[in-house]
Amino acid sequence: MKKQTRRKFVATVVGAGALTAAQAETPVKKNKKMLAHHVFFWLKNPNSKEDRDKLIAGLKTLEKIETVRSLRIGVPASTEKRDVVDNTYSVSELMLFDDVEGQNAYQVHPIHKKFVEDCSHLWERVVVYDAIDV
């Protein structure tokens, strides 16, 4: 094993530190502003586990659409009851798209149209929140 001199050790540490500092100062370029598409579903039969499971299965098919970057499906969490929390919905889905164009392509995609055709009889209300990065 080679013996390391103090001078080589200090030079290595200083060099590594300078590289780390340079990387930290380099701004990360963002692509286009991503779009979040958050949809809340209220089932016609809110106590039906079978209807909820059918809706969730239908939502999972949407992940195959090319412009969908991320898909999260959820049900109301058992969090603290507060005036600002609405947990009356049955199922929610949160999708991320690269941009508005990606979300527009999703809306007319055959898989999305099939999902609406196959599952719309399950819900009585749908609320959508679309948000773009700032």
C-alpha cells in the first residue's frame, strides 16, 4: 500500500471540494413547466367496494398513455378532521404531464376514452383540478 503524504491528501480534498462547489452553483435547467391533473371521483354507490375496485382498475389502465409521466391513485386518508379537508370523495387520481400539450393528447387518447366509456356509470360526480408549475 502506498503511503499518502499530507500534501497529496490536502490537494485531493481541496480538489474534491472545489468540484462539489462548482456543481452546486450550476443551475439546473428545467424543461417545460409540468402540468398536474388531479381528479376526484364520488361513486354512485360509495359503500360498494366492488365499484371502487372497478374504478381503480380502470384508472390504472391510464398509465399506458404515452404522455402520462406519473400516475398516483388514492382513497381518502385517515388524517385529522379539519374544516379545510374534504374527504367526501371515493377515489382520486393524480397525473403529471410534461406540459399542456401532453395533457391535451391524453384527453383524446383511445385508452382515456375507453376508461370513460367503461367506468362513467360508476360515478355521480367528478371534480378536476389542473395546475401548471410556476
